[in-house]
Amino acid sequence: MIQRTLPTCQELDWQDELRQLITTPEALFERLCLPSRYLDQAHKAHALFPVRTTLSFINAMQKGDINDPLLKQVLPLGEELIQKKGFTDTPLEEDSFNTIPGIIHKYHGRVLLIAATQCAINCRYCFRRNFDYTANTLSKAQWQDIFNYINSDSSIEEVIFSGGDPLAMPDAPFAWAVTELEKIPHITRLRIHSRIPIVLPSRITKTLCHTLRNSRFDVAMVIHSNHAQEITPTVIEALNKLTSANIVLLNQSVLLKGINDNAATLTALSKALFSAGVMPYYLHLLDKVNGASHFDINKTQAKQLITALTESLSGYLVPKLVQEIPHAKSKTPIR
Ligand code: SF4
């Protein structure tokens, strides 16, 4: 049986685990003992949206449950083929803000840096699924262009490491990028947007924490969790390492039909995050990317959910409901 021959994620370091991602429907079905009658449709959808997930994320799923809320985020089952009006390949029109390779400069005072072009998992709702990562894969010279770009604009105070997933970068180049940015006097804050603490917690190494703790920047990490089931003991351990390194932890979630579109699930998520030292920050309406329309929740339902959360939770546990509108000057709050 494959479960006996493959190592568990506890036996792998993070780079080994990245090299041993599950990337076929068969492997996922076998690991999770899923009903084989769904395999054919998974295959068809996999051609459009490839399966890619970590052993750590799989370990947080329920075996045998095709409706597991974590599995549904990574296993395409045919809905990817649905075409719906209003959905496009590039809903946020990020190309128009991709000022130089590796930089998305959209909002005042901060830039987003595509520090890595890979993710540890493929999320079925990802708005960046059609992003031109090839054009944003950086050579050493292009990294220098980025530092020059940021250095030449003193209105930029904050750099946001994004991707892909920026924590897919190994420790040494990550530390180098932080050190180079520290030479730019007007940068005071570093923000890291990453799903890796949730799906590959072994990535939170001592070296990474040392780099961030010793940086002159104020550091925030915005993790990405959609369901309390993702907050496993191993994830909590990784998050504790980050808080011990004085990193402010925030979470953003995407509101996803069939996964977290009810008040009980969102309440459990907020409580689990807070217990792990993470403040609920944003709850995003789905970005209308082709292939993800089956996850869409309309604004009225979303507002009802936030009302229910507000009535049952302390205010600081209620994430801000927001939507990203191309060319708006910030995320747009939904009230
Ligand atoms: S981790 Fe983030 S960037 Fe990567 S596929 Fe998921 S949503 Fe997209």
C-alpha cells in the first residue's frame, strides 16, 4: 500500500516535502482512500487545473470524505469546466500594474514583490492562476532592478513579499532579499503573504525566524487559512515560532461556497486562529476567475454571514469583508 511505502511529512524536511508533492488525482485518491467513481471526472478537470498539494495538507483531511473542506480546495472535480458570465482569466487585471518584472505596484505606499513563482499547493479559487509567472521569474539582474525601482520611489514604505508563495524561497536567498531591502532607508515594513505556514509548516525554520527577528523592519505575515480544520497542532507549532520571533500574524480567507460559507465554520476559524496567535484580518469575496464560479457567494449572503459573526463574536474576531476591484485605490470594504 502506498501509505506504508511513502514517508510521512514528519519524516521530511520542508524541501524534501516540496519535492514530494502529490500532483496526480490517483496519488491523492490512494492517500485518502477516496471513492474511485470520482476519479474519471477528477482526471478531466486535472487537465485544466492540475492537482498539487503537500502531504501536510493531506494529513489534515478526513480519509474517505470526498466533501472534506480542505480536499475541495485542491481536488478539481469538473466544475473547472463551467463557463460563467462575469468571470475572466485575469479578474484583477494585475498585468496593468506589473510595472517591471517581479513588481506589482498598485496601491500608494507599498509594492508587491513576486518573490517566488511557485506555490506549495494549487488552490482551485486562485485569482493568480493565469498570472504570467514566466515573465516574472527573476534573474539576479532583475532583482537588482527591483531594488533600484523601490529605492527610486521614496513614497514606498512597505514591501509585500508575495508570489506564488514567497516562503517557497530557500532561507539563503530569502535572507539576501531582506538584507538588500534593508539598505533602502525609506522601507520600514516588510509584509509576507503566505499560505505555507498552513500547508507546509516545516518551512518555518529557525533560520527563517532568525532572519525575520533580526531584521530592522517591522514584520507582519498574512497567512491564508479558510477553515479551522487547517489549524492542526503542527501548524500551531509553526505559528508559535513566528510569534516568538516578534512577527505580527494576520489571516486572510476567501469565502468559498461549500467550504466555509456558514457562520459556524467562520466562527470556528476565527477562534482557532486567535488561539494560535493570529488575528482574523480579511474575508475576501471570491475574485471572479474563470473555473472558480462554483465557489462564488453573492454579496447579500456574505453580508448576512458577517452580521451573524458580529452578533456572536467579539469584534476583534470578525474579519473585514472585502472585495478587490481592479484599479480601485485599496481593497473595497463590503458594508
Ligand atoms: S497559495 Fe495563494 S497564490 Fe498559491 S495557489 Fe493558493 S491562493 Fe494562489
